[in-house]
Amino acid sequence: MPFVSAADSCRIFYRVEGPPTAPPLILSNSLGTDHMMWQAQASVLNRQFRVIRYDVRGHGASDAFHTEYTLEQLGRDVLAVADRLNLNRFLFCGLSLGGLTGQWLGVNAPERIESLVLAGTSAHFPPAEMWDERIAAVKDTGMASLSDLTLERFFTRRFHQAQPTTIALFRHIFEHMEPQGYLGCCAALKSADMRDQLRKITAPTLVISGEHDPSTPPERGEFIADQITGADHIVLDAAHISNVEQPAAFSQSVVDHFGAS
């Protein structure tokens, strides 16, 4: 399997699909999932993009160091993948934690970012006490103690009823991830605050929100779009993981945005 070592020697797993000469597009997963959350998008996007999916540190096949992570580390992990693939500039699409990483890249590595899609995300994730409670729960009783709550926020009730196999898959991924990886990323989300920096983003940006998302409701996406000059904001009929709940609409929105950028 292909890995790249980040600056602190954390190994980041990635996979590449699509025409090698096509525009490169990096996809970044949410907290508690892995690169497979993008399966529906990859099968569509790899027809016209060089799609790079990676596992955020602490998730999937990437290393989970026993430390608290920072948003800067998560952003530099993306740059390490891009450097390994000799990508001077690239398109970037991230959801939730991945969308927060995209904000950091847009502010701190503008010369590398061709265009952005920021989905199901926020410029900050209060309250801090919520993250402390999640961290304590995982330390005390493990990942499974949070799986019901997490899946309720990931998807609408109707999706739970209509797609039990998909729900079971996401439950398995969540419950079997390395707890320290989850805790490390919780620390990054707890401390991150991009609100005062969003105006520095100059890349063409599309913000995608889920109408029924309790974690990052549409007003969070509207705030991001309002801060970034020229950004567009769309709302899909979905909860938090909108790319899975509304795969066709999400994929088409991404194609339309990057095609117009």
C-alpha cells in the first residue's frame, strides 16, 4: 500500500485513481470514517480527475500517534501527499474535519490550492466541553460507546431505514478505528478556530451543507461562504455525511464547481 511519511514520521495512506494527466483532486474524510467514504464520488470523479484519496492521520490505514493533533499537522499531511505525487497545485474537497483542513490549506498554502469544496464543515466546532465529554467516553468505554450518537448525526432517519447495509459499514469503520486517532483529531477540532482567517482564502470555493445536519447546520456553511470572496453555498437534502446520503447531487456539484473554476 502507498504511504507517505509526514514531518513527524506519521505514515499517511493514500490511493490514486483516474487519468495520470488529469487535474489532481485530493479528497479528505471526516472524523470517524476513512477514505472509503468517497467511494461513490471516486467512481464518478475519476473519469475526469486524477483522484487522490487519503486516510486522515489516526484513521483507516494511516498511523495513529498517541498525541493530540493540530489542524496545522492535518494540513501539512495533505501537503506531504501532494509533494510525494509532485503536485504543485491541486483541487481539494473535504468534509467536516476534511473541510476544516481545506480551510487551513486555503489560508496557509494558497499557492498550492487551485479550488476548494468545503462540505459539512464549520470554521470552529464549539463547545469545548462537548469534545472533552467525547474524549472521556472513548477513554473510559471505547469507540462503541459513541457509535449510536455518531451515526444518528451522520445520516437522517430515513437514510437509516432505507440503507441499513451502509449504516452497518459506517458503524464498523467507526467502532474499529484506533481510539487514539479519534482522540487526536478531537483535540484538533476542539482547538481550531478559522473564523478570523477565512477572508484570506482566494481560491474559488464551493461550500456544501446538509439541510438536516445537526453537527454543522447550514448557517455554519453560510458563514464560511460569506467570508470568502465569491464563494457559493448550496444545501443538500441530507444530514452530516451528505456525499453518501446524496451521492449524485454531491458529485455533480463538485464536477460543476471544479469544471467552472
